[in-house]
Amino acid sequence: MKEGIVKLQELFAKFFGKTAKGAKMEETEQAMNEKIPPVPGELPLLTLKDTVVYPLTVYPLVIGKERSIKLINEVTVGDKILGLTSQKRPDVEANSLEDVYLVGTMARILQMMKVPDGTLRVLVQGLERISIAEFKQTDPYIRARVEAFPDKTDKTVELEALMRGLSEVFQKMVSLTPNMPEELSAAVINIEDPRQLAYLVATNMRLELPQRQEILEIDKVDEKLKKLMGYLNREVEVLELGRKIQGQARDQMQKAEREYLLRQQLSAIRKELGEETDEGSEIKILREKIEQAKMTPEAEKESKRELSRMEKLNAASPEHSVIRTYLEWMTNLPWNKTTATAIDIE
């Protein structure tokens, strides 16, 4: 179990604060190594918004609803075992089976801390997949009749190949994703349990709630791995495309910076050659004429583009002269000017 828990110490310190280390950390590690208890016939059920907690994973939760806080407080002083499931609609209070997904996870509370704003910070460890059959009560919190719903695993050569493939693609995703700890790559390499690999990958990749729930509900582990492989391949494609776009944008910025520096150097050279005053004045005059001409947006954009080209050319070049003539003609046109004279076209 410990192989699949990535940087628990950092997660613990980040979620509960640096002062929460020491004895509490040791207590948490001991709880994680305890034997998984059998699934009872009934469990207190905590409904989650936009979150799926998988078996064999550790996950931090923030509890704010009064009903949920009461549930956590009672479970914490008991055996610390509860059921977790996701709400189908986060804006609707779960009061019946229709409001929740019927496949969830039995979990153990590892640590709980109260914070000044009245909420609870809870660290839970997913233990086993469960199916939810019936709500036994909804007040003061939900208790549900549940059954064990273990994943189906057939150890085959295909399953081993899927594990290796998924691990490789996941490592590639980690290398492409900013702020994702490199230790995740080492973690997937060392995992031998295909269930644990599937749930670790699903926990640490970008998925929508229905997709996360779908992974939990798939019975066969090899099918979970295949589904995750498809999601991972798409995520890697998006990340690679994003990196390519960032590289192109960076190259364009560098090109603009180079052009600016070269323009400054060219200006200094022209100044040394005595060419700066007349040409600089000419560029300035043409720029002012373009601004004052009140052209259409398209014409103004094109004129400024040509002026930028002219600025980079040697004053003695034929193209410099052609552009100057073009800009003088453009600025002398009667843009947005009308006369009161009636014109008879017959």
C-alpha cells in the first residue's frame, strides 16, 4: 500500500500544516498499514461534490456542511470507517439514491483537524469498492445499506503489457505537466498491483467527474487500464500541442526582440553615416500624416505595415522610394471627406 502513496509526508504537511507532523504523522502511517476490514452491511455515507475517492489512495477533503461535519465527528470517535460517494448534481442536496452514484468507496479516516472557519480538514484512505443499495436514514446524516463490490482482476500477459504501457504514458504526462511532482513517475514504476496503478493514475490526471466515476464503476481492471490509456494519450497530445504553441510564441517574441535590437543598431549606424536626421524626420512626418488622415481601419493597418517596412530599408533602395510614394498617395486621399455638391450621374 505504501508504494502507491506518493509523498504522503508533503501532502500531510501541506494540508494540515507543518506543525502537524511528528506523532500525528506516525499515527497516520500506522493506520495506513492496518489490515483492511471487511465491508459491513451498513455505513455512514458522506456524499462528495465533484470528487471521487478511489480505493488504495489517500485523499484530502474539506468538510463544510453541518450534516457532514456531524457525520465526521461521530465516525472519528468510532471505528473511523465510512462510505464515500459522489453527488450527481453538486447543487442538489443528496436525500435519496437518485441523487448519488451507486458505486462508491469504503474509506478510513486517517486524520481530522478543525480549522478556525468552522470547517474540517480530513485525510481519508480509500479501502474497497462498495455498492450502495438503500438509504437507511438521512437525518442527522445519511446511513446506507452497502455491499462489497470488489474489482475483478485476471493476471494475464495482456494485463502486464497494459500496466507497462500505462506507466510509460503517465510518466510522459508527468514530464509535460508543470508543477506535477517527479516522484509520481517513480511511484508508478514501483507499483505491482494493477488496481493500485489504475487508481493512482486516475487520481492524478485531469478528468471530469463522470469520467472519474466511470473508472470506479468499471468492474474489470484491464478495462479500467484501457480506458485510462485513451484518456492519457489524449492528455499527452494536448500537452505536447500546448508546449509547441508556447515554443512558437516564445520564438515570435524573441524574433521581435531581435528586430528591435537590430533596428536600434541600424539607427545608430545611420546616425554615424549622417543619414539619421532626414530619414528619421521623413518617417515621423509620414506617421503623423497616417494618424491625421482618418483612414478606414484596414487602410490604416496596411499603411502602418508599409511604414514599418520602409523604416527598415536603406533610403537609397528603390523599394524605399516606392513605399514612400505609396504612403504619400494614401495620406493625400480625401478619407471621410464629403462635399455639398450634388452629382448627377445621368
